[in-house]
Amino acid sequence: MIRVTFETLLLFLIPFLIYSVWLKIGQKSALDPEYWSRPLLGLVSTGFILVALFFITTGLFSERHLGAYVPAHVENGQLVPGTFK
């Protein structure tokens, strides 16, 4: 779950990172609020679009298990992990 949260957060922050690099290349201060006030809505929107595309592609192309899930159980005194059958 942490991996999915980290990937989602990273995808959301990509437009902000690109914009801050662009400011640095233009030799402007990336910490100056003047440069962040106008493009903020566009950066947030782009971040949400990237996250939505990530969820859509993950849902479309991820591996599907077609069998029924058998939960973990104890069999002959041994713990058998959950599996798909």
C-alpha cells in the first residue's frame, strides 16, 4: 500500500518538479511565490490528470486472477498461505 501511495504522490509532484527545474534553467528563484501563483492551478490539474491516467492504465493492464481466493488456513498443523485456485 505504501508503494502505491508513493507512486501516486510522485506522479502528482512531477509537474511541480519540472516547473521548478524550468525556473532554475531560466535563473529565477524557484522559492519566489511570484512565479508559483499563476501556474499553480495548471500544475495541480496536470498532477491530477497524471494520477488518473496511472489508475486507468493500472486497472486496464494489471494481472487478473480468474480463480477464487482461498484464504490462509491451518492444515495438518501447518499454516498454508492464501492462494488463488
